[in-house]
Amino acid sequence: MSAIADVARLAGVSKSTASRALSGNGYVSRETRARVEHAAAGIGYVPSSIASSLATGLTRNVGVVIPFVNRWFFSEVLEGIESALIPAGYDLTLYRLHADAVGRQRVFDYFLARKRVDAVIAVGISLSPHEVRSLNALGKPIVGIGGDIPEISTLSIDDAAASRFLTEHLVSLGHTRIMHLGGDQHEQMDFAVHAQRLAGVRQALATAGLSHRDDFRAVPYSIPGGYAGGLAVLSDPSTRPTAIVAGCDEIAIGVILAARQLGIAVPEQLSIVGIDGHTLAEMFGLTTLEQHPSIQGERAVKLILERLEPRAGAIANERIGIPVDFVVRRSTTAPPGADRFARS
Amino acid sequence: MSAIADVARLAGVSKSTASRALSGNGYVSRETRARVEHAAAGIGYVPSSIASSLATGLTRNVGVVIPFVNRWFFSEVLEGIESALIPAGYDLTLYRLHADAVGRQRVFDYFLARKRVDAVIAVGISLSPHEVRSLNALGKPIVGIGGDIPEISTLSIDDAAASRFLTEHLVSLGHTRIMHLGGDQHEQMDFAVHAQRLAGVRQALATAGLSHRDDFRAVPYSIPGGYAGGLAVLSDPSTRPTAIVAGCDEIAIGVILAARQLGIAVPEQLSIVGIDGHTLAEMFGLTTLEQHPSIQGERAVKLILERLEPRAGAIANERIGIPVDFVVRRSTTAPPGADRFARS
DNA sequence: TCGCAATGCGGAACCGGTTCCATAGGACAA
DNA sequence: TTGTCCTATGGAACCGGTTCCGCATTGCGA
């Protein structure tokens, strides 16, 4: 016997009236509602969300597809999504999706399509046209974070513009030997983040007439990655750059540690900029471009919720830029030997 | 019309036969099964997990209650849980649960109790007896990670033993001025992790006859926390300890950075040990006790899955210890001035 | 050859809610 | 006074699967 039927019987009303009283939909007299609520409280009634989902077609659950949970950017995004979703009364179901195709197919067909979720937020993962179509066919809103996905709305910073801006900043300080330590072009996630950031650096260098070979070194996207790469790049004083644009703050911090290790003063002998706004950036005095991933998560949720509104019509699928904050700390200055006030 | 009914009609069988054919339960002839499968593939049939859950009472979904997703220990545990749960065919629904009582009550009543999950894994959160009882009443297995919860099985390292062991290690190296930089005793999570770790240090000091006031300083559980605490503790050479037991690796790394900042050589002038096995420990040459949080997550899942087996009987609710690995790196040695081989 | 078990399948109940439809009383305008 | 609308409620269908029960075959041992 369904639990709500127990409540109904106890309150002396029909199942339908009990449902209306508890859900607040439809006409129920004040007094009847009170009786039903009292009966429900009396037997500790807890509605079954499963049954409710089956009847209404709404799960009040959002699927989050994400490649990592233990990396800074992704865990920050996740925490932003979570903190926006729960107050709205939604559950969050987590699907870790790697690049590998089989697990991917599996997660996709086996989990996402099974009507378990009302909407999907894809973080740092590009969906194939087929995947997008099949979700669209189910009428489920999708929002992407971290890159462009055709036919759906995506939130991201402009990676090329970001690294271009940072490079220009270094150029404006007077640097002429600028190098990029960024992610491996082949190992990047589905989105071309690494390529974009490299391209931005190169654009700025070209514009300034400072292009040179040896302007890039691929390193793992982590503090140890930046450290090892930093040691390799900085150890030869004759080829050492005077400024480094790191692909992310973690790499930048690794480079700072490598510089310290080698006795290279930052920023006097080496300027370093990062991208991210990592938790540790302040402690290391890192000049960086903050991209506030948790806010990206919150905004994605807002977008999703708008689309979930019953009255939501067709919505333009746009690429939405995320504002960034340039935070100048103590890791950048004019290059050694330059007139410090040359272009300030 | 239910989707499976379409499949059935297309295959020329009844709904029940179609269900049996697709789920593999009950008797279906080889040939009928093939017809049904073909029909299902033809119309792209995807079963509704909601309907299935309602009928069977099983959601194939596990709720994970966790206070943070963007801190190292927790994100590692989460990733361990995820990677064990998905291959077993379960979804993972994430509930972030803070210490604050209202949000807590809300998450608990509103989400967990609603029959959305088959089981619960609580990470770093102690549940009140009332909460445990209400989950038990629903017949849902619960496993805790990170501390002791009465009446349910919990997985954790022995925090007191861990810090006692590390302190004994420093004592055996000849250190006599040993200090603990750990978490604030008031701000700790529900589990008394901070208190346990402090207690372990004090036990070892007492046993060695090295007790002293000023044996502890509370710092935030983070690299910046350890850094700031390290600067404060190390800046006065006259009171400076020769060895520090950090409450976690992040604090230890912060202390290492503070020591570098102050020109104190590690390990020659200062030995430092941590607890965790943090990703960055190796890079900083940190001697630490690894606790493998992702393995804790995997083991919790294994426990949960055992309890979810239909034939699972009453299971002892035990406190399960997690093995730790002591990894000696370059942050510990004998104290300055001591005969290095005194007690090796 | 008979009886019983194993197999194959359809009908219908069921999981626990939501909602459509019908009914009925009361208020209010015509 | 009659018709219409709003309120309040019950009955029943429905969401989309699963499973119990019953019936019909078939196979095999006695």
C-alpha cells in the first residue's frame, strides 16, 4: 500500500486530496490540508521521489559530467555547481567521463539517457554531435563549461585572449624573451584549451615582433610539472627567458619553486604569470588572471534552471564569456637591466 | 504508452515477455529474446530507470555525503568512490553537507530519506544517532570514512597511532624539541581528527619524557596555513623546535616553504613530517605517512556493495583500520649537533 | 503411458505517487 | 430564479517498468 494512501486513510480523505494537500497543487481547504499534514507528520511520511518522478516526468536531478574531481579547476567548478543546485532543490549526480571512448559510451548510453536526470552540465568535456543530438532529442537542457560545443550553450573564458593579454602585459613591461610553459598539445582535453593558450601567446609575440623559436615547452598541468619544466628551461642562463607565461597557476607555481631552487630571483630576474586564480596564487605572490571556476559552475546552474522553467521557450545557444580578473602581485616586473619606468 | 510496450508490440510479444527478455530474468526462448532485442534496438529503446526503480525498489544509486569537494583528501576519496561505483553499475549522487545544522537537516530529510539512494557513504562527517537510526530504519547500508560513527561500519586510519608513530620516529632520530602544527581543536570536523593527532604526538612525547608546554600550534589545514604557522613558529631561533609533526601534508609543505623563506635548511636544521601522502609530498621531499584516500573510497564502495547483495545478512558494524605507508624522504634527519648515528 | 517438473508466455496487479474528470455545494451575476 | 464559475473532493487512469499467477507445451523418469 502506497505510503500516501496511508496518510490519506489516516486523514480520512482520498489519495488525490492527500497528494494535493502535500504538494500544494490544486484546491484543498485549509482545514483538510491541516488534517493531512498532521497525519503525514504522525506516521513520518516521506514521499518517494521515484514515484513522483515517474508520475511527473521530472527527476529534479542534474547530471554533471566531468573528467576529474581531484584537480583544482574541476573541483572548484563542481563545488560551485553543487552550492547552486542544492538550494534550488535539485540533486547532483556525478559522472566522471574520461577521454576513453568505451567508458564514455557506457556512461552516456547507460546512465545519462536513462531518464535519470533532467539536465546535464558538461565540464571540460566536449560532446560529439551525436551525443548532443541524443540529449537534445530527450529534451534535456545541456550547458557546457570550459570550451565550445556546437549547438549548445557553453560558458568559458576566452583562452586565447587571456594568454594574449598576459603576454602583452609582459611585453609592456619591457620583456623581449618570453616563453610559454603550457600543456601538451596532444594530451589536452577535448577542448583545445592548451592550443588556444599557446596561440594567444604567439599572437601577442608576433604582434610585438618578438616571435622566436623555442617559445614553448610542454609540461604536465601541475605544480610538479611546472617545477620540472622550470628547472629544464631556466638552468641554462644563456637561453633563459626573462618572462614566462604559464598555462595555468599550478605550472606557474612550479616554475616559481624551480626558480627559487636555482637561485633565480622572482620577479627581479624572472617574471612569471599564470592563469586561473588558484588558491595558492596569493601565497606565492603570483600575478595571474583569475577565472573563478566556482562562479562558472554557479552560472551554468542558473542557465540550466532557466531552461528547466516550464515556460522556457527555445533558447539561443550561445557561447557565453566569463569575465576574468587580472591580479597583479609580486611575480612580474620589468626585465633585468631594463629601465624600470620605460613603459609604465 | 510505455516504451517497453512499444517494443513488445513490435516484437509481437507481451510486455511481460519483453521485460523478461531485456532484463534476463525468467524464462524466454532464445528466439523470442532475439526478436525482442532486435525490436528494442530498432526503436532505440532505453529503459526508464525511474520506472524500474519504482517497480523493484532499487535505485542503483549511492548517496555520498561529503563536506568538501575541493580539498585534497575529500576529492581523492570521492574519486576513489566514483571509480569503484560506476563499474558496478551504480550512480553517485553527491550531497555536500556542512557542519551547519539547518542545511544538514535539509539535506538529510529532504534528499537522503526520499528513497533516492540505495546506500549512503558518509565521508568526514559523523552522523547523529538519530540520523543513523533513520537511515537504518529505511534499511539502507551506510559506511563512514574518516572517523568513528556508532552503529555503522567506518573506515579510517588510526589518527592517534599515526601521529604517535611519526613522533616516535623523530624521537628515534634524536630530536628533543618536537612540536605539532595541527588543526584548530575547535574548528575540526565532526570527527575528532585534530584532537586525535595532537593526542598521538603528546603520547609519544610523554613516553619519551619530552613533554613540554608550547608543543602545539593551531593552524588552518592548508599550505598557506602551514606557511603562516611555520613563519610564526620558526622565526625565533631561541624557541625554534628541531622537528615538526604537521597535522597533514599541506601544513607540512607550508612549513617547508616557511623554512626556506627563513633560510632554515630542511632537514639539516629542521625535520618535518606530515600525514596524508599528498600529491605534492614527493616533490617537496616530504617524509610522510600515506593514507591513500582513494583506496579508502574504493573499500567503502566494496563494503557497500557487499551489503547491497540480496543475500547479505546482518553484518557486524566494525571500525575498519586502513593501512598506512611510511615513506621516508628528505625532510627528516637527526637534529643539528646530534651524533647522526646515535640511534639509527 | 502417466505424472510431474521445467520451460515459455500472456494477463493483470503492483510500485507510489500525480492528475484528469466527474460531481456537488455555494457564491454571484443576469 | 437560473446559469455559471469557483472551490473542494473522490474515483480512476496513468507514468513505465517488474513480477506473480495461471495456462499450455514439452521432456523425462517411473
